[in-house]
Amino acid sequence: RPYGRVNRKQLKSKMMQKCISNGVKFHQAKVVKVVHEEAKSLLICNDGVTIQAAVVLDATGFSRCLVQYDKPYNPGYQVAYGIVAEVEEHPFDVNKMIFMDWRDSH
């Protein structure tokens, strides 16, 4: 499948500018609880502020702090490490992406 690399700083800058130009309001705090109602959700923050939201995106990752499951949840673990290296030549096919290939023969 296709693979791409993104400049995180430029992406963040562009997204922030889009948010600002569209009137997004920012509140710096940690959400400690989400209360879902019929037509909205309430975000309870660690500073005592409650924020109303139409859509909530849970980005807590493995800790899954804001999601409640019906069954025990054990997603396992995955670790990846990489480097960016500038080289004059290499033996790799530039049209092929190798993801987590543990072979050492190449």
C-alpha cells in the first residue's frame, strides 16, 4: 500500500492556521471525563471547566482513558524505530516500501 512522510511542523502550522481562520476556540487543559448526551457531549476538564462538543475525538492512545469497553481490552504492543539518512546511493528499490522488515540480508 502507499506510504507517505509528512513534515509535522508544516502540517501543524497549516492546521493551526485553518483552525484560527475558521474560529476554532482553544482551551488548554486535560479532559478527565466525557459525558455523552442525546445531541451533544460534555468534556469535563481538570481545571473545572466544562466544554460542550458536537464531536469528540479520543486521542488518549493505549491508555484509553475516555473510552469504556463492554469486554476486557488488550491491544498488545508495537514498537518501531527509524532514522532519516541522506546517502549518495543504496541497494533498495525506490518504488517499494518495506515496513518493519526484520531481515538483515539486505
